[in-house]
Amino acid sequence: MNRFRMLFDKKKPAQEAIQVEATVTHEATMKLKGNTIEKMVVPEPGKTILQHAKDHEIDWQHMCKRGTCARCRCQVLEGAEFLEEPTEAEHKRLDPEEFDEGFRLGCQAVVKTSGIISARNKTYF
Ligand code: FES
């Protein structure tokens, strides 16, 4: 059975649901924090952080989706090693100091491999 389905299956005893939840937290997860919504989602290699946020209805700001507006800018707090290297668009749009502080563009930052990743949408305005 799908582990997430088990989490929300009301017919399962509460104790079993708790055990499943504990298992999920030890596996590869992405913690994404939008403007007001924060969720744990399963990372899918090949998808951007923004795609993950949109797929899971997290209120992640964005506009152009091509690396120019920076509305999707985010700070990766954990798991940067599980993301592809910054794109040319990110190098053009972000300052070197921002990279040092873990900032990426959500529409450009692609998940490379599964792992524990944490990011929050942090725009300039
Ligand atoms: S949506 Fe515009 S830079 Fe990402």
C-alpha cells in the first residue's frame, strides 16, 4: 500500500499511522515552505523546486519560470548537494553572496537525486 495513503487511511489504527509517519520522516523528503503553506513532499529527480511546490499546492511565488524575475528565489537550508548545479540563468540573476547563503531560483533548481532537502521561498519583496 502507498505509504502516504496509509497515513491518511482513517480505518487504520492511530498507532500504525504514527509508525508510518515516523518511517516517512527518515526517507528522502523535501520540506518546502511557501508564503503561508509548508509541506513535506517526496523529491522527484528531474523536477525543479518550483514544480514540486506547484504539484503540491504550496503558495510559492513565481512569474517567468525562466530565471529572470527571481520571484521564485529560495534559500536552500539543507540538501543542496541533492540539487543540480546552478544554471546560467541563476548565475546571471543571483549575486555570488546569495549562492554563498544558499539561495537558488526555484524554477531553475532541479532535484538531482533523492535526499533530504529543505527550502523556503524568499523573494526580494
Ligand atoms: S519564476 Fe521567474 S525566476 Fe523563477
